[in-house]
Amino acid sequence: MELTDRKKQILKVVVEDYVRTAEPVGSKAIAAEMGGVSSATIRNELSDLTELGYLEQPHTSAGRVPSPKGCLLYTSDAA
């Protein structure tokens, strides 16, 4: 599975929101920041990012938090 630009943008939003709030980030919050992308599309992308190991889901009904692998990718892309 490829890490597309949209997946990278979603990961960036999750990391930045999580750092700011210390709370799991949900698809509605991401959709509000990205604009023009549906919550369903974002949920699919979040699922892919979780499967790839870039995000973690604390429990079933929670949003996502960045994994160490996701944080590492975020910091390497930001440099």
C-alpha cells in the first residue's frame, strides 16, 4: 500500500492536533481542517494508516493517535 500525499496530509493533521490537544483525533476534526474530503474517505485513509503502523487507535470508538513510526515520518518530512 502506497503512502499517498493525502495519507501524508492526514497524518500531519493527526500529529499536529494530537500534540495540541493530547486527545485522539477523529475523522470529523480532520475533515474540518482539510476541507473538501468526506469523513468516509478520511476514515478509510485512517484505517490504511493504522494498518501501515503510522497511527494507533486506543479503543474501538476513539479517534486515532500517532504511533512512534508516524511521529518519525512526520518529523522527517518536516525537516
